[in-house]
Amino acid sequence: MESIILSHIIQIGNSKGVRIPKLLLKKSGLSSKVEIIAEEGRVIVQVPSHPRKKWEAELRKASLAHDDVSFVENGPLSSFDDEDWEW
């Protein structure tokens, strides 16, 4: 169930902020580190995403399957790689 609480933007030093009630923090699962996203008409505060969270396990699986060939071994990815770098 969604919790909606009316609040105010307040001055915090040279910045502004919103106090988040303890009940909402507990319900949301937010802790000391958050990701803040600004969109038209709203600011989203959420648990930080970890886009590389599963990389280690996936690389380990690829290695076991001998499917971990480096892209460098397959040649340059672009003319920039071919012309401007010494391999």
C-alpha cells in the first residue's frame, strides 16, 4: 500500500531539502546512500541501482565455458582504436 505524506521543502544550509519521516524510511528500505533522479515535476529518491552487481558471477560462468575471449584479440572496435593506439 502506498503512503503519501504532505511535506515542505526547507532550507538546510545553502541547500534545500525535505525531511523524510522515520515511518517512510523504514517502509521504503532507504538507508544512508540513495540515488536521486530529477524529472519534470518530481524528484525520485531510491535505493542505488548496481548495474554491475552480477558481472563477477557472469564473467566466472563465461570463463568456465571458455567463452571469455578478450575483445582486443578480435581486433580493433573502430578506426580510432586501429589508428590512434599502439597495440
